Amino acid sequence: MNIDLTDTTSSQINAALVQARRASGTPAVGMVLTLVVVTDEGNHYDALRAASEASTEHPSRILVVIRRFGRTPRARTEPRLDAEVRLGSDAGTGETVLLRLHGELAAHAHSVVLPLLLPDAPVVVWWPDDSPQNPSQDLLGALAQRRITDAAAGEDPLALLALRAKSYAPGDTDLAWTRITPWRSVLAAALDQWPATITGAVVEGESYDPSTELLALWLSVRLRVPVERRLSEGPGITAVRLATEDGEIRVSRPDGALAELSVPGRQDRRVALQRRSTAELLIEELRRLDPDEAYAQTLAHGVARLSQGSRAAATQPTVGVPGPTAPAAADGASATGPSDGVGRGDEKGDA
């Protein structure tokens, strides 16, 4: 069911939602959170499709905020709110409201969104493309328990990572970090099964790939060893090599789908490391609403180097990541690997 509202208000949108639920025979609200998607007209289709797919696992009210400031001086000063309310098969397992904010109203999206939030339910704000410099200080971001950005969508992803480190607040996360969860899981499992003293590491991936950079920084924090960043043709992360006294532990994924795990003295194994869709990344992020301490530590470890040479990685064959001093690995990592695996507080996904 679709209801189009032109030149409307938040109260009229709420009334339309109640009307649509009654018409569809589902007056009860069974949604677990409000997902606010902040995007533009050109990108809203892909973002909405990913959010709708994610709602199959996390039933939610999806509010898509589309700012349209106007092309003419008159259009930029005339505030207007147009909305499209979707329920049923057109809205996944929850409710969807597309909000098009025109003119001066585009600068006050929080005042439109606030009355539409589900009562007593968590709020997550997702910027699939352009994101504010400080998500937690953004007027929409301040409404949320969880704020999701994507450094890979920016023109200079590594500079965005440095910015994320400087502005980090509990509840912030980035899909560049979510993309490396399978890699971290495989590496942690490998070191649990074959304990060894790690003396160094190499991470290979595309230039300007923030996930490759974050994986290198995470290994440096967890293992307390120097980590070398090498460029490859991709896609995404292509290999991780851990140097040990007995040889090299290697996870190689040249095709973006199936990886090969090599351990000294053991037969090589195939490991599924498929590059995941945006919807799958979003589903993972919505599973937890508490602060991600591992993400915060990883950002803090690399902020100085990233801010000084965000573009250097694209021109240099290697970039060294020095290992941290002992206090920097306060999350319990040992020199033999991430003994606690990637459990709660140290878990996020693809690259």
C-alpha cells in the first residue's frame, strides 16, 4: 500500500501510517527500531532497497530523508514537505516513509523526523553516501544510539577515516569496518587452531580501500607487531600474511569470493570470503547497538598516520604500520594472536 502526501506535516504522516495499518489489517506495531536513511534523490533507490532487505531480519520503521534545497532563489526559501508512505510488500517487514524536504526545511530535517520516531525504540541513522564531519554532533545523528557511515563512498576514503577518528563518539561505526568481519574471524580462528608467535604481518589490498587500511591497523593493535600495507589490483582485500618462526600463515583471496588458508605443516584449506552486499552489512550492524570498542581502538591507533599521508598509500608500494606499545593493546590481545577471537566488542564486516 502506498499513500502519497504533498505539502504535508509530520502529524499527517503519522495519521497516514495509522490509516495504512488499519487498512492492511495489522494495527499492532511490531517493529524493533527506527532506521533513518539520509541520502539524496540520485542514491535513495539503492539505499532504500538495502534498508528494506535489512528489515526482513530487523523489522523497522524506515525514514528516508531526501533533502531538496531547490535550484532557484524562490525554491530555496519556500519550505515544503512531501511524503510517500509505504506498507506491506512495498516496505519489507515494517513501514517505510520517504520524506522529501524542500527549501529551508531541508536544513531542519531533525524537526520533521523527531515526531515520526517509534516510541521507546532505538534509533539508527545511516548515511550511505555523503556524511557529516561529526556524526554525533549532527542534529539527526544526535537522535540516534547508533550512527553508520561509509568511508568507501567518499572521494578520499583514508582522509575520511582520519576524520572519523578525530570525531569518534560511542555509537559511531562505519561500513568500511563492517566489511572486514569475515577476515578478522578467519584470522582469529586460524591463530586459535594453530597458535604461533607472530613476528610481522602484511596486508594486501586496493589503494584507497579503507577496509584494507582498517584491517592492517587492527592487526597492529591486536598482535603488537609491525604490519606492512601493500597495494594490489583488488577487489578489496586480497591477502593477509602473518610471519611466524615456523613459516607463514596466509589467507589469500584474489577473486573476491573464495579464499585459501595456508598454515605451515598443514594442507591448504578453502575458506568462503564472499564480498557481501550493502544489505548484508547493514543487517550485521543492526544486530548491535552498543559502542564498538575495537573499532574505536583501531581508529585511534591509526589517526596520526592517516591524517599525515592519506594519499601516500596510492603512490607508495608499501606503507608500514608500526606496532603499538603495550598499553595500546588494552583489550587483552597477546603476542601470539587475538586469543579472544572476535567476540562481543571486537566484531564487525566485508572487503
